[in-house]
Amino acid sequence: MSEIRKHYFLPEYCIIAEERAKRPSDFTVAAEASEKNGSENCVFCGGNEEKTPLATAVYKNGEIFVDTGEKRVRNWDFRCFPNLYPALSPAPPSPEPGGKY
């Protein structure tokens, strides 16, 4: 779980995200391969929507859409989808008061 920590002496905060250390270490090799092969291997390029999680928001021609399991929006202007290794995530819901005891 991530933590937000305040610097002792400066009015600054930083994020400590230990889970992000689990990211693949071969990112530089993948980046070099995508530069050589062009947009067919780039997960962020149009036409490769199946290589990413479902988009939570898709902006196309001034309108906002959402990808579904059956259909993904094509010819988009930009897409928003969850990061596989997020630095921050929403807090889980708090348990309801007044449980068994």
C-alpha cells in the first residue's frame, strides 16, 4: 500500500509506493522494440486497444465514451485506462460500524 509522507524540513510531500517495485524490469528493451517496429507494437497507439485494460473514459470528437467488454471505441482522440502498477489507488471502503460484537 502506498504512503504519502511529509518532508521533515521542507513543505513538500512524496509518495512511497512499494508495490511499484514489482514492475517488469525489461521496460527499456520493450521501449526499444516498439521504436523499431512502429505503432503495431505500441500499446498506446490506435488500433492496439486490445493490448490495454478496458478504458474508463474515451474522448472522441468532443464526446466521452466508456469501453465495454464487447466493444472498444475506435478512432479516439485520447483514452484513459487503469495503470497496471499505480502509485496511488482509492482506499478500500471502511467496515460498517456495529458488526457482530
